[in-house]
Amino acid sequence: MSARTEDTAQALETGNGLTVNGLSFNGLSFNGLSFNGLSFNGLSSSAFASWFALDPALANSVMRYVVHCAVPAGEARTYTDARTGTQYTWTGGLGLAPGWAGGASATLREQQVVSACLAAHANKYGQHVPISVLGRGADAHVIPVTEDELKTYKWRESCFFGNLFNGEGAFVGRDKGRLKPRESSSRACSVVASRGDKQDEEASESEDEDSIAQDPAEDVELNRRRCTPLVYVGRCAHHCEPDASKTFYASCTYQGVTYQPLTTRLDKRNLYKCGDGICQPTEACGEKNDYLSCKDDCGTCG
């Protein structure tokens, strides 16, 4: 591969990199999803420099995930802040936007799938939790997945879609997984928590895997408040069409716009459970033992 000069649209470095299929760690702060003027321009453009200068620390965090989502594993992108001389390097991972990764302007499909990827990696608690990311890149190639990955990450968590680069926002829906009353997740905006009563627990356990009944209005509203700036839309199946493999969603439509989504799975061992003896970031002191407060782990308040 020929060398590229620093004034090309995007500096490319080839380094040692081992692809891990769609396995990723989430941890992007929610602030990164609402960063004013979130940029998907070439790294040498004046628009990118202006955007980066607004908040270099936050922009650096966002670009770490943009490049991870857009650029293939084994490659990296570098950017030098002309104001400070500081050089930043971000490594590739999923390779979802090959056109942009090769120096071209991002297509609409690339904007959508990278937006979905950024949303899938957001974590309101700043926790790094391994997730399995399933779907297609902007070029329609399926993200590689092994049978072992599907067996380990079998808890069907969420669908993510939207466009953060044109102001349409990012959306999240619940897939077929559902938390039990005492369970919680640091990925709280990706799952719907049960209300904690016996009737709801029984309904959760008996829910037909292929059912597409909408969540109760109070659950939807709870998650909408919890998830800002992500917009919670309820069940994925109400907005999305599955791929022929039925392992991920191929498209999602919301408010008349069709998006290319990504689907996530979790290893259920990474869920928290009230009563495990640890006061987790999702838990709080209180008089009850459920997903909102956990007396057993966090004690009473006051």
C-alpha cells in the first residue's frame, strides 16, 4: 500500500490489529451523542478543525468511537491540532463506512450506520461493558460473527438507528430481552426494566419470543426520560424489519424515515442483580429491593 502525505483527506496508518468480529466495549459518554455540530468530515477539513476545537477532550472521545465504528481493524487515523500541536491517534475496528475510511465524503448510509454504532456504544454510567454488534456495514457486508459469539452473547438487547450528523438524532428500541425485577444494566437505555411486581415478572418469563406486543406506556415514558439524548421507541419489532438470518434487523423506519440499524446482544452475566452484595452504579439506597433501589446491596438512605 502506498504512503499517504499528511495533507490528504485522511491520514492512514497500518498497524498490528486483530479483528474481533463485532465484539466491542461500550463507554461513550452521552455528552458525545449531543455534541453540537458532531462532524463526519475529512480530518483535514476546516469544518472538522472548527468542530474539534469546541471541546478537544470530548471530540477526542467521540472520534475514538467514530473511527472504531467506521474504519477497519488494523488501521488507524491521526489528527494534529494545529492550535496546540497535539497529535491524536484513533484505531479502527468494525469498518462500517469503507467509503469515508478511504477518504471520500460520507454517504447517507454511512452516516446512518456510524450513528447507530455510536448510539450502541453509549453508556450513561461511563461503564465499559462488552457487547456483540450485529448488522451490515454501509457496503452491505455483514459484520462477521462466530457461533461461539452468538452462544455467549445470546441476550437480545436492542436495535439502534438514526443520523447524528444531519440532526435527525439517534433512536433505541428494545429487542427480545427483558430484565427481571431485581436486575439492572449499566446500559440502562438499551433495555426495559420490569416494574418489580409478581405479575410483571410472570409476564416477562412467559412472553413469547416472537411476540411484538408494545411495551406499556409507562415503561416507554420511563425509558424516554432515562435515555435522553437517545430517543426510546419501544419494541424494535414495531419499527424494524429483520434480516433473512433473523440474527439482526436490516432496516428500521421511524417518523417516515428508513434507517440502516445495528443490533446488539449482551452476555447476561454482565447484568447486575440486586442482592449480589455489591452496590452497582445502577443501584441506589432505599427501602426496596428492585432495579431502582437495592436495600440489600446499598442500604437505606440516611
